[in-house]
Amino acid sequence: MQSFKSPFKGKRKVLKKYLEEGISGYKTFLQSNPDAIFALDLNGYFSCMNPSCMKISGYSFEELAKLRYQNLISVEYLDTVFNHFYKAIQGEIQNYDCKLIHKSGKHIYVNVTNAPICVDDEIVGVYCVVKDLTELKQKNEELRKVSQIYSILAENSVDTVTITNLEGEFLFVSPTSRNIIGFTPEELLGISVFDLIHKEDIDRAMQHTKLAASGKEKALDTYRMRKKDGSYVWIETLSKPIIDKETKQVNEIISISRDITERKLAEEAIKRQEERYRNLVEHSPDALMIIKNAEIIYINNTGLALFGAAGKGQIIGKEIFELLHADHITKFKTRIKQLNAGNSIPLIEKRFLRVDGSEFTAEIKGIPTIQDNKRVSHLIIRDIEDRKKTQELLLHSEKLSVTGQLAAGIAHEVRNPLTSIKGFLQLMKEKSVENKVYYDIISSEINRIELILTELLTLAKPQKMVVKKVYLRELIEQVKTLLETQAIMNNIEIVTVFKGETLEITCDENQLKQVFINLFKNSIEAMSNGGTITVGVYNFNSDKIKIICRDTGKGIPDDIINRIGEPFFTTKDNGTGLGLMISKQIIEGHNGELEILSNPNGTTIKIVLPNT
């Protein structure tokens, strides 16, 4: 500002008098006003000022009274300030921004209003109202920086930033929308986000919007959004409400969305893989367990069936020792220590207990592993009951094969000399009348040997079956008639029971007769003190016919019953051990089943034959 020379010396006195007389009525207003208010004479000297002048400038009243306004102005604004001051003394009200220099040297942004002071139609000075803009400038600068940062983030982020109203209409869309869904911001403004959401996900997306609109701090969800080319992309959206400070109402929602299609597809692939793995584990032919120390924390469906459990709750939480036979617990504790030390245990055979207390044999293998950063062990338990039965059947079949070979050899070797002995015995009997009783006994024993040889040959080479329709009632009644005399002599009653509509069966009549003869004879021989033989035949509209033969004898001991049917095994003094075995072969040859049950009150033979 240029130096003011004093053509205005007289006017300063007028100004001073005017201020002294006129300002007193506004003293309270001036004293309490936060803005700096002062008067300048036409040379720019301070004539009067309110307390805020000292605050904004740092100078006292006395110091300011000795200064010109130009002394407080930053150099770069001097011309601007002089220009506005000049216009004010020309009678114009001026408003402008500039920088004041605080007494401390700090620069302060201010807004200044200059108004001319008129006395008797003559301008004698200038009023100045100075407002401190420093804080506002700082806020504006911060806002500018935030806005600039936001703009950079919105334009360069891989995510899309959107602002929508509560109806879902786009109010703002960042340029990255083109990268995610192919639409430009201009194409999206004014349309609803719900027009782009997959129909299966709209309800969830609306709930997401309602959650954000309710004022929740954050709402996160995933759904499919339609791209410009018509395909769909999976997006993950984080939404936050924009709350009006005055009304406290949510008017808009800001959202950040990102493309998670690859992640979603990878998650679905992992999920499918886990599902396949789970199905493989759950339906594995072997029982699978996971134990931690000795506690069972997982078991598959095969394991539940193996242990006879109705649900996993019956197994999970137990210790593995609770499912082991008592004889195996001590040794298996050592195996658990091996697993906990990180060592596998080989396939070993153990006896286990089902939930109902019954026992079964299984093989078990242990493999140490890690789950959720903790050491656990996988147990593979394989049921070998069927395998053991198969092995027993194979062994039994092998015995039968060997027995058949032996039987055939013995029968052929014995029958030839036996024929000669029988012939010579007949000649001797005809020529000698003495010792006739002995001849009869020898002849009877020879006949018995021939019967045994016949049974051996049947065992070695079963005869060809001749099948036809046979009525079981007639067949069993014939056998009953055949053996009834022997039964009566032993004080035994034979009772028959027939129930069902059709008791006709396709079979080899002679072979079935042989079965029932063997069964009746065994029962008669088992009841030395008399008793009852009950034979029941049942068919209740089924494809199976059941035949139950029950006696009231003393039964078969437990240590013997499992051996019944083995060749040459018999408890009778004169038995061959072949009758029941041949009977079982005949029934199985008719696609049937034969089962022996016994207790001290008697023995029951159950036969099931197909009703064809």
C-alpha cells in the first residue's frame, strides 16, 4: 500500500468526533462481537477498534493506535487491499479475502468488508469488519484433500463405489463399474440396483438394503449381478448408511462392491470336493473314526451300522476302550500311546462290542494325523465276520470235497469184496442149517455196511435230481406212516400241523423223503424215554414255505451243536454222522435253508424252501 499523505488531516478530527459521539450506543455490540471491527481514517490509521482486533492481530490498543492497516497485511495482498480501500473511500462497499500478519509472525486468512464512513455527506473514514477464516480454510483444505483422495480411490480402486437412495436407485457410480459389470456410470445413474440382481438373490439383496437403511453400521452380503452382456458375476457388497446430522435420518446408502466370481467358483469347487470326500467317507465300506487321545470325535455311517448305533450321539464322546472287548483293552492302550506319539499301528484283529452288548470281530488300523492344528488319529475298522464265515465255509467245503473223494474210494474198494462175502455167505447158509442165527446176524451187518456205502456214494456223487410238483402234506404223511410203528414202540407221538393255502412245492420227492426220514429217525433216537415230535408246515401267501420239526428230547449241548453236520461226527453209538450232512445238502440243492436250534427241552429243525 502506498503511503497516505495528509490532505485528510482535518477529516481525521471530524472522524474522531463522529466516533466518540456516535459509537457509544453500539458499545455492547462491538465489545461482544467475535469479528474484529475497527475504523480507519483516510490515511489508513486505526481510529478505534473492538477487543476482537487484539485477538486477531496480537497487538494491544495502544500498539494498534500507532499502526496503519497496511502494516498488518501480507505483502502479496497489499495491492489488493489498497485497491479495495480506495474504492471504499470513493463510497463503495467492498468485500475481499486476504492474509493478516499476526504479531507473532503467523499469517491468518481473513475476510474483510470495507464500508465508507460519511459525515455531512462527506466520507471521513472506512469501517472494517474482519472475519477469521483460518479454521474454515483449514476445514476446506482438509475437505478438498479428502475429496481428492476419495476421487482417486473411487476412480482407481478395483472395487466399485456406489451411492443409492433407499429405493435402490443409483445416485453415484465410480468408473470401475465398467470393469465389473460392463456398464458406465452414466448408464447406471437413475436405474435401480435391483434391476441388475439375479432373481434368486433379490430377496436377500433387499434385506441387505433394509439392514443398511435401518442405520446398521455395516451390512455385508454376496449376490449375483447381471453384466451388460447378459451374463452374471458374483459380487460382495459392503454397505453403510449415510446419516443426516440434523434429522438423524438415513437418506442414502454408500456401498463398496467387488467381483468375487473366481473366489466363489473356487469355494464351490472346494465345497463339491469336500462333499464328494464326505460322501466317500460316510459311505465307505469300512468304519472310519477320528479319535483325540482316546475320545471318539467322529464316526461315519458305516461305523454306526457296524456298532448298531441309532445315531452318532451314541458313539461320539465315548472312549474307544468302551467299544473294545475287555480282553483287548490293556494291549490297545499301548497302541493309543503309539498313535499319540505320531506312529501308525498296523492292521490288527480285535473283538469289539456293539451298542447292544453283542460281540463281533474286526480288523483295525490307526493313522496319526492333524486336525485344527491338533494331533488326532484316524481309525479304520473293517468287519471281518463275513470273511471268517466264508473261510469256515471254504474249509467245510474242502472237508466235504476230501470226504467225498475218500467216500468214493472207500465205497468202491469195500463194495467189491463185500459182494463176494455176501455171495459166499448165502451159499454157506443154504448148505448148513446149523448156526442159522449167526448167518442172519452176519447178513444183517453186511446189509448195514451196504447202506453206509450207499450213503457214502451219495455224498461223493449226488444223484441227478428228478423234480416235479409234490404236495408236502402227502409227502410228510407218508413218512409219518413209514416211521409211526417205530415211534409207537418208543412211546413217541408224531403230530403234524398244516397251515396255509398252497403247500405244493417243486422238488425231488425221493430226496425230500430221505430228509424227513433222517429228521424223524434222529428225533426218535433222541427221546429214549418217549415224547412228542411235532412237524409244522406253514405258508401265509409268501414265496417261502416254512417247515419246523420239533422234538421234546434232551437237546444238543452247546459244544456239540456247531459240529452237527460234519462228516462222520455223531453222538450215536451206531451212527455214521452222514445223515444230517446229506439232508443239509439236499435242502441247499433245492435253494433252501436248514437251521438247527436246541436247548435242554428239545431240538428244533427249521427248513425254509422256495414256494415254486
